[in-house]
Amino acid sequence: MTALSARTTVCKLGGSLLDWEGLPAALASIEQQWQGQSLVLVVGGGETADLVRRWDRLFHLGEERAHWLALDSLALNEALVTELWPRLRPVRSRAQVEAAHRDGVPALICASCFVRWGERQPASPLPHTWQVTTDSIAAWVAQLVAARELVLAKSVDLPAGCSVTEAAAQGLVDEYFPRLAGGVPQISWVNLRSTPLTPVLWQTAAVPVPPS
């Protein structure tokens, strides 16, 4: 992974952006902003994941079954983004990420398959709970592909001086995210709805892992 990791950026596309008419232009801006990088996209859950949350409350699915159902539901969001960004190549393992890099095309993580692949690797699996959303999945993917940077593309600005732990407490990222953030060399934040697109460097050093 050495040749790939030095240039790899994982970008988490917030689910709140999926019902925004400006998304196609914003996706083009992402590709331009990180031109020359090996770009790996993780698509958020948004209303699709919220539907699974409602099902869980209604039918008492339990977090284990709801976890996998929510992951499977992301395929719909991923299909939408590939319609809007046809150059994306769906990937389901690190080897497929590497192949996309060699071919010079951006990669789209197929979350359900990639998580299943990742859990067969010698790495700590993600908890199967609602504390984990695609924020944590993106950080976990960044570690598995040895990315140099994780970019969180959201619908809001990052509050000045907000730490990773504070962001989790405010619901800006999921509850589990602070436990993974320290394993990513660099984390940036961008409000994708802003013009011009201005990424904010959020973290470049390891943060303390909260106690269990």
C-alpha cells in the first residue's frame, strides 16, 4: 500500500447532501479539489438510514440486525451518486481500491461489502450499534487503505475551536468517531454547500481515545 497511501484521500459525503439540487456541481468540485489524489468516496446514510432507524424502533430489530440492514440500505445512496458521478468505480476491498488508483479513477466504497471484507482482515471490527454511522465507517476505511487524509464533506461549517469529542457530543459526527480519529494522519472538514469550497484542516495529530 505504500505507493497508494501517500496520495490517498478518503472523502465522506454527508447523507444530508443527497437531497440537495446542488449536489452534482458539488461532486465535480470535490473531484477538482482533490485532483491528483487517489480519491475514495464513502456515501452517508441520510434519510435512507433514518428509515432503518424507524424500522428498528417499530419492529424492535435490535442493533445487530439494524446495523446490517442500514449498511445494505446504503446501496441505494451509492447508486444515486454513481448516476451523478459516472467516473466513480464501485470497490469492495482494498485490492479494488488499489486497482482504481492504478487506473486513475475515483473509487466508491460499497459499504456493505467493504465492511464485510474489512471484518475478515486483521483489524478491529466496528461495533454493530447505532453509535457507528458512515462517519466512523469512513475513518475505519481510511485506516484500512492507509489513507493520508480523511475529508468530512458536510452541510454545515465546523464551529471554531470544536474538538473531535465536542463534535461528537453536538451530533456533528457520530459517537464512535473520536475513537477512530487518532488513527488517521489528517482530518479535514468542508461545508460542501459553501462557495467557494474551502476545506478546513481539523486534525493532524492523534487525539486521546475516550475510555470505554
